[in-house]
Amino acid sequence: MRSSEIVYELRLQIKTGHLRPGDKLPTQRDMAWEFKCSLGTVTRAYAELERLGLTYGEVGRGTFVAEQSDLEQRLSPLSSFATDFGHGGVGVDLSLNQFYHAETDQAMSFAMRRIAKREPYADYSNYNDTRGRYQDLEVAQSWLEEILGGYWSLDKLMITQGGQGGLFLAMKALTSPGDTIATEAFGYPGIKAAALEANLKIQAVEMDDYGMRPESFAALCERHDIKLLVTNPTDHNPTGTTLPLERREEITVIARKHNVIIVEDAVYAPFQVEPSKSFVELAGDVSIYITSFSKVFSLLCVLAT
């Protein structure tokens, strides 16, 4: 039992009302006995619950469930993504890649009005193909051919509501609750958020100065039934490393051997002057490639100002 699993279980109990504001949690020793884990594991879990604002401790009395005016937000797996930052208020959340300029709101409003006049009402009010409109898929196809090279069939493409939506969709569709995925030991928090939402267990792949270590991934596959490798191999967030081709090839061989599907978060790949070969190019039969237009759009906005 890991601390993250204890946190998940207690969050669930608070959300479902089994634990109510003011309720006292078991002592850390009793909790360690209940979950058959070390005292240190429980200590880390309790510290995380307090960091999230779900509990509070009183010296000599114990740990209690806190009163929550924004309980739903705090219990969301995406609660690590702050929503109370404003450009004219308390500051800017630097944990998110958000472009901001003093005239952003005005420019976006102007752009939306132009789009509304240009596109027939039926195009955006009726139900569309859930994979995306045909014209959108064509644009995506052309863009991917520039990024990756080669021809990419339209029937292999899907439009989602951003890279995070694509990550969650892939992870949810290819796993069942309780399954195990692997990802970088130090990586993008959105992967952890999606895994928590899908009730997945996470195993960390060790890293060094070049990114994921293939031997660590192989060892995890030997010890666990890994369903997915969810990775951000190009301009990795937050370390900035790009996984060398040799390691990508090694990881591909390991994934095939253990029937692991590779989900590649490649939102920063379009920025590379000399693109690295993606997993989908190396092993399209066991890989899913996810990228996002928003990062490119933000850079274009910055360059234009």
C-alpha cells in the first residue's frame, strides 16, 4: 500500500460522506495496521491530505476532517490545477502554460465574433462526428504530416478537447479501474490527475539526465502487469529532457514484449527544430500520439506581440 492509495481511499470516504467534517481519523499507527503498511507511508498520506486542505491536525488530539466550502473543487483529481488565479487579482499561476497579454480578452472576443460570422450556425450548433468534423480532421492530418512526416490516414485521427482530454480519453479507454500504468518518476501532474480520475495505480519509471531509463521500465514490466506507459518524452515537462532515439527503440522492444501500449504526450514536439522520432513512428501498432494546438497558438501569440 502506497501513500497515494491511502490518500485516494480517504478522499473517496470524504466525498461519499463516510467521513464528515469534524470526524477524527484513526491514529497513524492504527491506520498503518489497517492498511498493512509502514508508519512512514501513513505519515506522508496524512501530510498530503492536510496540504490539500481536507484535514487538519491538533497537537495532542489527532487529525480531523476539515470543513470545506469548496469541497467539490478540493476533491477533484484536477485540484492541483489552481482556478483562483487572476491576471488582475492575486497573480498568475506559473504551473500552467498560459499565454497572457493585456489585450488578450479583447483579441479573443474579436476573433470569436469573426468566427461566428464566418461559420454557418448549423456547423457549431448541431451534433458532429465525435471524432471531429471532417474539415478539422483534414487540417489535423496536414499538420501532423508536417510534424511527423509521411501520410497519416484520417481514420486514425481523433479531435479531442485539448491534450489533457486526449490523455484522459486514452487512459480511460485502454484500462479498467485498478489497472497499473507506468510513467516518469518526475513528470507532468496531469498524468497523475487523469490516473486518479480513472482509478489507476501508478508505477514510476526511474530517470536520469537523458529521461526514462529503459532498464527501469523493463524491471517494472517484470514485476507488475503494466497496461500503459504514459510518457512525455520530447521536451519533457518539467525537466526539459528529450529521450534519445536509442532509448525510444529499447522501450519500444520492451513494450512489445510485455504487451504494453505507449501513450505519448507530445504537446511540445512541434517546437523541435530537428524532430525526434516519435513512438508512433517507431511502433504505430502499439502507440498513441497526443499533441495539442494550444501550445503552438500560445507561442505564435507571444511572437506576434
